[in-house]
Amino acid sequence: MESFATWQMLIKKELLLSYRNKTVLISGVMIWLLFIAATVCTFLNYNSGHTQRLEANALFRQQWEHQQRNPHDAAHFGTYLFKPVNLLNVFDTGINDYTGNTYRIEAHIQHEISNSEAENNDTAMRFGNLTFALILQLLIPLLLLFNTSTSITGEKESGTLKMLLAQGLSSRKIIWAKVWANYLLIVVIVLPFFILMTIAVLCSEDMALLLTRLLWILLTFLLYYLLIALLGTIVSAISNHSGKALLGALCFWIFMSIIFPKVITGVADRSYPLMSRAAFSDLVEQGYRKGLNGKDAYNIRGECYINGLLKKYHVDSVSALPFNIEGLTLQFNEDYRTMAFNHYFREIENTFNKQQHFLSLSGIFDPFLSTKRLSMALAGSDYHHHETFFKQAQVYRNSLIRQLNMQLAMHSKDVKGEYTVGPKYFSRLKDFKYQLPPLNEVLQLKKVAILSLTGWILMLVLLLQFVASRVLALNYASV
């Protein structure tokens, strides 16, 4: 009970000192103002993006359902799919601003996702949008390092550390009180805005999917801030002067948050280079025209396919077949083009996966990188979610084109003139529905980041125990 009262007294003392410190108070107010600005930007961006996508989806769906044309002409006319946006996407935009949000459906062509925000906002994108994640990942740790890196040196310079030790307080209690007091101060600053985000998520349409993800994001940042509090306190404990401690903490922050992520991303890009879009498109076209093995040309494949159909139905000419051969050959060529696209895209996908794996392992050496990647994944704005959207859109596209070609093949055999279908048929074709990857799948993919954060915390706890018993004990010996 006495030990608890001592802890309570020490933590209360630290919080009172922080409250009286004008620099800390001003920094906290600035963080709150930035949070308010980020809140406004977040909800404006969410409302704008969500409304635009709903309106665009409704417009293209209406155009699609009110057609009166040949099914294959409708496949050429195509439509657009839009990556949906939710509150967590704008909490942490991740790579969404650079990867695009629009997928074009068109016969004979496999499109990639396009229309990224960065294409029209190149200069602004260099600095990033003001989001919750930007403040939580960069500014809050800087404030926490500023507080903790001078927490012990300030006591040393004022002579109060020797007084506390002389009164019988252990060095471990003193140093851990610094950690928990500064940690609680940051929690008090950030918790109201997580509460606000929770209320917003509870009021959203995707509440069931997003709430658990938001709680995991909160847990991620709480662990990260504990790590930063430990790191800053250790720097302060082993430093003799506040100036050196501040400089050391600032160097840690710059290296972890700016230098290392930039360097490691460049290394990943050079180690696993991607082929250019032009080279990829040329490979797909050559694979389609000449065959994936180089010996199965377009015309030869077509002849073999038609001969196989004639043999299967025991007829001598295509006119004797019980369906329109045009629709089946269109689908046959469509399937082969899709196979060629997937064949060469697999190489790009493997390169991306190697880059992502390299970055994940690099996060072991930089907790900021692990935190950032985990935050993006939980917010649904990382590469895995982008890839998931693309694959689901591609599956929908292939299914839609197949339905249109088979409609032409099975229902236009005996029609005089051009075969057309109207709104009744097109309205029966299902709309695209994007499904977020399950949370357990996301956590499994980011297990390295989770282990990295917990590993860093355990390592820093042990280091802090050592520093408290050895380094601060020198001050006690001189009392």
C-alpha cells in the first residue's frame, strides 16, 4: 500500500510539473488544434470521397441498365468500378493516394487501377495530407521524446535527483514514474480523438467491420507510445545534460521516422525492380498473339478451337452448330488474353510481394516502420487491400464479360439482323460488391510488425531496468 502511494505521489508530481511547463502546455494545445484540423479534413474527405463514389456508381449503373444494344457491344462500352472509401481509409490514407481508385471494365483489355489523387496533386502529395495517422505517427512521438528525454537530466541538473535518492526512493521507482507519467500525459491528449473516431465509426454503415480494426489501431499506437516513452527516458538517464539528451532524442526521431524508411524503401525498389508498364503491356500482347510458349499463334489457336467444337457436336460446318460461334470464339480469345495477363502479372505480383516482405523484415529494426505498416493495414490502405480490390474487380470483370459473350452465343443463332438485348437483361446482371479482407488475415500478414513492437518494448524494459540499477545508482553513491 505504501509502495502504491509512493508511485501515485511520484506520478502526480511529474504530471503537475508537465502542467506547469509552458512549453509542454503549448505543445499540447498545438497538437489538439492539429487534431481538430485533421478531424475537419478527415470528415470532409470522407464525405466528399464517399459521395463521389456513390454518385459515380449510381450514374454508371444507370447507364448500364438502360442500354439497348448487342451484348458484345455492351462489353466494349463497359463500365467503371470504384474502390469504396470508409472512415479508416481517411484516418490513414496509406498508399491510396498513389495507387488509384478506378477500375475500367472493357472487352479484350485487362485494365489496371488508375486515377490516383497524386496524378493531379503532385506538389501537395510530397508533404502528405493532414490526417490523424500523420499526427499520431510523427508529431506525438516527437512531443513524447521531448518530454521524456529531459525528464531525468532535468532532475540531475537541478539537484533534486540526489534529494529523492537520499530520501530512500529507489532509482527504479523514480525512472518508472517518469515513464508512466509522460505516457499517461500522451494518452490523455490522444484518447479524446480516438473516442471521437469510435463514435463516428459506430454511426457509419460499416460499423461491424471497422470497430474492431479501430480498436486494434488504438492498441498499436498505445504500444508505440509506450515504446517511445521508454526510449526517451533511457536517453535521458544515460545523458549528463538536457541539451545532449534532446539532441540524441531528435536524432532518434529523424532516423526512425524519416531517414530509415526512405532509405529502406529505396533499397527495396533497387533490390526488386519492377518492369515498366509499357514492357508489361507488350509482353501481354505478344503472349496473346504468339502464345505463351511462342508457338501457339492466335489464328492457329482459333482454328484448333473451332475444329474441336465441330468434332464435339459431330457437324461439318459452323453454321450447323446449335449456337452462334462468334460468341464462343470471342470468349475463347478473352480467356486466353486473361490467361496471358495473369501469367505476366504474376511476375509483377511476386516482385511486389518480395518488396513488401523486405519492408516487413526491415520493420524489425525500426518500430516506426512497423507501426506505420500496421496502421495502414488495419485502416485498409496498404498494398494488400489494394491488391485485394484489384483481384475482386478482375474476377467481376471476367465474369461479366463471359456472361455477355455467352448471351450472344446462346441466344443469337436464329436472329435476323443484329441481336440486341435491353434494360430487362442488363438490370439482372449483378453489381460489384467489394469485400474487405478478414481482420485475422490482415493480422496474420502483419505478425512481423506486431512481434517487432512487442520485442522492442521488452528489450527497452530490460534496458531501462539495467539503466535504473546501474547508471542512476552512481548518483546515489555520490549522495
